[in-house]
Amino acid sequence: MLFMAFQADAQEPVATAALDTNNMLIGDQVGLTLQFTGPAGVQVLWPSIPDTVLGKIDVLLRDRIDTTLSETGTTTTLTQRLLLTSFDTGFYVIPPIPFYFRELPDTTIRVAETRHHFLAVHTLAVDTTKPIKPIKGPHRAPITFREILPWILIGLAAAGIIAFIVYYLIKRRKKEPVFRFRQRVQLKPHEIALQEMEKLRIKKLWQQGKIKEYYSELTEIVRRYIEDRFLVPALESTSAEILHDLLELPEISREVWDQLGKLLMLADMVKFAKEKPLPEQNEESLERGIQFVNQTAINEELGMRNEELIINYELRNTKLT
């Protein structure tokens, strides 16, 4: 019976409060550790400590409440540390702090209190027999880079504005443009198409088993070239419609037209009928695209009838309308 009473006593919830020290200098800081220990699963209403205790002791900082479970899992310990300070000398008594709790399934609210603590706040000892010394002035802190950074930026901005004004006046006196924009080189349709085909060759899509992607990119390059070169809406047309429109153009020979037809028809078979061409057919398709571009490229020396192409394009759209 004595052993059982001792065990029950050991499991009784206990609340404690401990100061780091009972003596401190005015304006110094001291820690107050609050702790509650009880059986696992106990519900605790943690005490709310005001910012000022007894009107003389201030709470500077509150740590979060830390929960620790014993090795057997039967006991829970809750801990919180407060940081206190005081700017008035004196002898203070910190009163008991109540912890309200209940142990389920028992809904009775019980309380456990800490014991009171004494805190003595002292001031510095002053020897009144010695003469009063003059007040020392404030120490100058070293200037940091962050403090001078705004002035550096302002100086750079002012120097940039002055340099621009001088540059502007010199250009104006010489009657030269202030800014010279470099003209962007405009590539011709056949140059763009050949570059894209070379990129397609380097990708090696069909070698990786991406046959459909290979023919999709190849036909898109050819269609875009036809649209830019002959003003035919190739990107929005079927292969049959493209061949029909190109058949009316005198710039395209029958042989070139046949080679383009073979390329487009094979690409359609791959994309829509899941055709699997041989490796040599894949290489031959790219070569046909390159030959078509080379054989129909704009020859500046001979000149091309661009205006006539535009008129034919507008007439075709009028007929379609």
C-alpha cells in the first residue's frame, strides 16, 4: 500500500517556476522557466503572463512551449522560458503562477501552482566621496558600405546624366544622329528554310524512332517556305490543295512539282496512316525538301515577278470567296 501511494504521488501533476538568479543589476535580463509535468494526455491551460509583472518587471521575450514525452510514454513535460528585465531597483516577490488542467475522462478542472520567488534588483554602487566626472559624448560608429551606397548611386546617376548631355551636344553640333540602330539582317525565305532543315538534320529525330515528329517538322518547314515564297496559304491547306496551287505557277517545273508531291504524300502517310518508311526514304525526303528550296529560291539577278504573284494570290482568294 505504501508503494502504491508513492507511485500515485509520483504521477501527480507538478508545476514549477525557476529563475536563473535571484539578484540582478538594473536593466539586466534574467530568465524565468515555467514547467508543468503530468500524465500523458493531460489537458493544460497554459498561464498567460502579462507584459508587466507587478508593474515593475517587464517580459521581453516568450519562447514557444516545448513538449517532451518520457521514455515510457506515460509522462508529459511542458516547458516555456520567459526573459525578464526591470528598470526599477527594489525587492520583488513573483507570486505563484496557476496551471489549470484536467485528466480525461475526468472532466474536473484542477489547478497546480508554482511557489513564489524573490527577485532583488540592485543598482551600481556609487562612491559619493569622489568628484562627479563629466558626461562622455557618444561614440562615433564606423561608416558602413550600406550607408554610403545611396550616395554612390546618386553620384553615378549624376555622372551618367552629365555624360549623356555632353554626348548629345557633341552629336547635335556635328549634326549626327544621337542613336545608331543596327539594322537587322532580313533573311530570305529560302535561307530560313535551309537553316531550319539543317537544324532538323542535326536533331536526328527519325534515328531516335520519332518518325512522325520528323515528318511533321519537315513538312512545316516546306509549307512555311511555300507560303513566304509563293504567297500560297500552305500552312492552312492540305497537301493536295498545295500541289494544285503550285501547279499553276510557271516558276515550278513538272519535275520539281513531282518531287514535292512525293515528299508531301509520304509525310501524310506517316502522320495519318502510321506508315514506317525505310531509313533511306527518310534521308531522301529531307534531300527532296532541300532540292525543292534550292530549285525554287528567288534569283535576284533574274528578278522575280513578285507583284504578279501577289495579284495571282489575291485573284485565287477572290475566287475562293
